[in-house]
Amino acid sequence: MRFSLQDVKKSVQRRAGELSVSLHFLRPGELQAEIARLIVYYEELSGQPQRNFSLDDARAWIGDYRLAHCLIATLSHWYSWRQREWTEVLQELPGPPRLDDITSSVQLRLALYDYVSQHYHGFLGEQARTEALQAFAADYNLATADLEYLLALDSEDEALLTRTTPQAPSVQDVATVYNQWVFEAALFNASSVSFAIDCRAFSRKVAQDASTTVSMGVGAVIKRLCYLARVLGVYYDLSYDTASMAPSEEQTMLDLPEVTPALLTLTLYGPQEVTGAPQQYGLRLARLCRLLLGYGVAGAAGNKGKTLLAAAIVEAEAKIHFLQRAYTFAIDSKVLKFIALPQDEASAQNDFAAASQAATPLFDSSIEQSFSEAFQALADGWGMDGWELEREPEPLLLPQSIFIPDFALTRTHRRIYVEILGFWTPAYRERKIQKLQQLRGRDDLLLAIPLEAKEAFASIAQDFPIVYYQGQLSATDVLQVLRSRYDDFGERLTRIDVATVRQQVRREGLLSERACYPALCCYRRSELQRAAELVIDNEIAFLSGIGLYDLNWLEQLKQTFIAWMRERAAVSLPQVLDELKSHNQTLQECEDTTIEALLNLWSEVQIRRDSIFDAQVELVAHVDTSDEAANERQPVAVSGPPLALAKEEKRTEREKRPVARKRVVKERPALQEDLWG
């Protein structure tokens, strides 16, 4: 049971026209006797119902009403009020009660209500109450006192005080948790929390530790901060001090080998800024601050990096809100002294595990997640033109600020950043627009904007390529913008090594269509047709669905296959595919559809499909095998589009193939009684 900021003792000051608040933390040795007496009081009442607990007595041990209320709430970390189980109570009653049809206090009260309605016309006076309860209890073989206890078993007064830990807490344990909860109560009502981080502390740590080989530059710091914020589902912003940075280093976070920013400011936006509901989001914000400040994680796995991050924080402050006013809460060394008290390892690990489970996924929103999944599905099917999607790319440095795109798309030497903008609050949109205005002139940033926010981002609509979406961002819409804005097919054509490709085709005999894509620097089938024109000659041809192939190799393959087929009447298509792959190393890496397309080139071979499950390969009788006819059927290298050549060739083959007449079977018309019988 947490307590709110209004319950915490605090003092308010006005400094330089701004309101600031100081919270009351328990100092070492403060209220030790009072807290110890409160713990003893809880231990004495352990196992007793809540009706025996006196709130006034508990407050009397502390002496301060507000402080006592918060300390009682803090003890809920070790103690809780537990409702007794129905079956557990029945087993303790003398004699077997006849309550087979009643399994809870609610059902027992309904049964009593029905009894009173039946025998007392729905009203039970004070004089008849004892008599009615005795009669009702006798029906169920219960004593009257046991009946009254069972009727109120599920009430708060009958809940038993139970300690949830093996041992009672110490005074220091209670003071530690109280201070942490006071600190987190303030963050529940914060609109923002800012941390000033000394990035040079990481390089100094590496210089001091000669055994480490891992670099901890500003890029690693930012990655760590972004990871923690995303895991816990907290919205954040980053800015930096450029006083110690060279001008050339403000282009990208990848070029920071020597000089780094002196201070990096991490701003975490709280529930007042994002949703206005402090309960769930505020808890995530407090847990992230807990990890950054390093309290409560001593001894846990990975504690070394967290301690280093906490040591690099030089100052922090929060903007908190209560009673319709905003206050500055300075998280200085005095505050850290009270909350930076270690817990045991198991408690720390459980706290981080609970934070991870309660956090949102690694994606900021379902829009980003669905876009990533759709993109990957298309990329697996060669549908994204060779673009590769990267989550959480390197941040981009702006003047005194940092911009972290949602995705990066990479293809060869081209890298495009993608930012999915949301609608959120006016303050969110204003910050985004300010950052994007500083990125004007870049040709490597693509924006995705929801249709309802089109007017809100109209001021930057002419500066960047934009994809508008409604509901979910379409990967194909993004691809269309990439094709129209970043089409470099002409440049890629100049990078084709024609001599090397021809040499590879002559050496292997066949370069499958899939293998042609990287060899010809292509990403789409339409590009492949045009690029193949640079390679084909009198000895090399290209057909869509097959690829680039050597004519002599193809003729030799055909003659060998026809000789093998003459010894057989008909062979199943899978057997033919296995035979061709076993005797030809080039075909072993080809898909079955490619080999089947090769078979369709030969007019001497026919693939007969009697059903969708059965395909037979056989030789066609009465085929003119003269050299002149063979030359007419064989595709040649021409300067025109290969696609037109392929269509003409297939049409010629269809015309020369014998057409099998379908046998017509006349069936007897069905009788009416057959249809309905």
C-alpha cells in the first residue's frame, strides 16, 4: 500500500520566483525507538483479526499523524491483511457442519436472507433475532457464534495480520523503504525528471581500470540510457553541452573517438506530461530513476555498470505537481544520501524483474511493432528491394540536443533514418517539430505522420519525404517513397562488372534468377530485365524465372537429358528433378521452379499434369529435331528486351506442340429421385 505525495511531510519555499519543495526523509537515528515500538506492536498482533488493530494506538507510538500514516503504509512491505479461506475455517469448527451447498460467506448470507423472508416475512426484529439465528444455525449444525463469524468472514475486520517475510524488519529497513517511497511518491506526480550526466566519467573509469577492454564512450552511454528507458516504457529526451565538442563532431554519434560532450542531459517525461494518470506510468518512471541512481541494486547482477552510471550523474531535479501548482524538487546529494541505501541481492533482482514485466515492450508503440513485423515479413520474401531494417540506430547530434530515430534502413552505402511521429500532447508535438526543424536539409530522414496529425506537422511537410498513415503504418507505402525518392538504379548499372558476370555464367553454365540480383546489383525483377541486357551476347541468354545461362551448356544439358528419357516412357516430375540435380552441380543450388522452367524450354519434353498432385515428364513424339528447327526454337541473344523474346518463344512452342484431345464421356442424366434420395 503506497502513500501519496499529499500524505508526506514537506516544506515549500519560493526561490527566484519559483516554488520548490523539500520532502521529509528519515535521517539516521531518527525515530528509532518509535519505529521499534511500532514493529513490536505489529508482531504482537500477528495472526489476529484487523478489528483488534487500533490505528490510534499505532499513531500514538509515532506521535506525528502524517508520519505515522506513512510508516504504517511502509510496513505493508512486510505485513498484509489476509482473508481466511472458507474451507480452512470449516475444518476448525467442532462437529461437521452441513454446508455442502454453501462455499462462501456470500452464499451463507443469501441463505439467511431466504430463511428470514420465508419465516419472518422479510423482517427480523431485535427480539426475534437471537431465536432466528439459533434456528437457522441448527439447520446447518452450527453454533450461533460460529454462524455469526462465518457470516462476516470475508469482511475487512476479520482479516488476519500476516507477515510476508521470514523475519521481522529492522528499524533501518523500515526507514530505508520509507525514504524510497517518499522519493517515488514525488515522481508519481512529476511532469519531468532531468539528469545531468558527466560523460567523461566513463572514460576516466576505463582509464583507471586497466583490465577492462570495453569502451564506454558517450555512444555507449546513450545506448544504455535509451535501453533502460525503452525497457521500462518511459518517454525520454536527450540533450548535451557542446562547449567541449569540435564542430565536425556534431554530425553523427559515430564520430566521437577523442572529444565527447561534457554533460549529457537526460529528461524523463512523467505521467503529468504524458498521460496524466500517475499510478502505472509513474511507477515505471520511479523504477527507472531507481535504476539510474543505483539505489536498491547493490549486489545484483550487472551492478558494476549501474553503479558507474549512478556515479556519473552530477545533478538531477524533478518538476512535480500537487494542489494545482508546479514545484521544483532538487535531487541533490542530501536526497541521494537518504535513498542510496542497498538492499539484498534477491530483493534487487525481484524489483528489476517486476519492473521489466510491468513495462511495455521494447517498441514505443504498437504502430512501430506492427511496422517492424510487416517489414520483416516482406523482406523475407524479397519484397523490400534489399533494404534492411535496424531498430534503435545511432543517435543524431543536433545543436545542444539529440535526435534518436525509431528505425534505420540500410542498403549498400545508403542509410535512411525513419521517424514515426505520434499525436500525443501539444508539448510532445512542439518538441518534435523543434528538433526536426534543426534537421532541415538532410536527405536521409523519412517521416511517418498519422493523418489526424497532418495539420499539426504542416510546417515541416515540405522539408522531408513523408508517409501518411491511418491506424497502422504500411511497409509497402514506405517502400514506394523509397523507390521514388532514393532510386539509384542508374548508378547501380554502372557498378556491374559485365566481364566477371559473363565469365561466371560460362564457367557455371547457369546463374539462377535469385543469384542474378546481387551479381547485377538489382533488387526488383523489372530491374533485372534491364540489367541483363548488358550481359547477354551470342552465347549467353536471359529468361525471367530462369536467369542467365550459357546456350552451349543448355544444349548439352538437353541432349543428355533426352538420351536419359528415351530409355523411359514417363517419369514423375520429382524423380526428374532429383536426376538432374544429382548429375549437375549447378542445378543442385537451383529451386525446383527454375529447373521446371528449363524443361519447358525444350519442345521435345512435355510435362503432363493429370491432377494437381501428379506431374509426369515424357518425350513428345514426331518432333522435328533438325538443326534448322532447333535453331528456330533456341533463344538467341538480341539487343531487344528479353521479356518480349521469351513471350515469342513460348508462343512458338505452344503452337508446335501436339494438342491432346480430351475424351468426352457422355453421362446418363441423373433422375430426380437420385438427387434427393
